[in-house]
Amino acid sequence: MTLGTLLIVDDEPGIRESLVDHFEGRGLRVLAAATGSEALTQAAANLVDVMLVDQRLPDMSGLDVLRTFRSHDDDLEVIMMTAFADVESAVAAMKAGAADFILK
């Protein structure tokens, strides 16, 4: 039984693959992208329920990805994640519509 579709956006292959394995094992359909532009392509081609987005990506910031998706879909849940947390980034993500901001 598939519970929904999660899009994981992280440029670190080990983290991305670990998250895919973890969430697929819990019944989610999981898509993955290494860049913001790949995420845009994946989301355009698939119905996505939740996104888990790294704050730092090679082609754009996770915050830019968040803003782009939230401007098209107010119902999409976006969770920001980072290894480099600071209060300003967390506040900016939450103001832009992130459902949560977590540490890797």
C-alpha cells in the first residue's frame, strides 16, 4: 500500500539514498533529486504530497526551491533540512511556508 509521494531533494548521494530507503520501507512512494532544477522536473511530472529539501543545493538554495513550489501549490508540504542550521535560515524558511525545519 502506498501512502503518498515524497520528493527528497539533496545533493549528497549517501544521504539521499538513505532517506529514499528509509521512507520507501514505510510505504511511501519516493522520488529523488540532486538539484533544485531536478526537483522542478520531478514535481512537474509527478503528483507530490511532501518535499524534503536540503537548504544548500548546487544550483539554487533550498529556500528558492521552497518559494517556487509554494507559489504554485499552497497545499504542498515542504520540510527544509540542513546540516548548517542557524536561526535566520529557519525563520526565513518558516516565513516562506515550510512545514518544518530540521537538522540532518
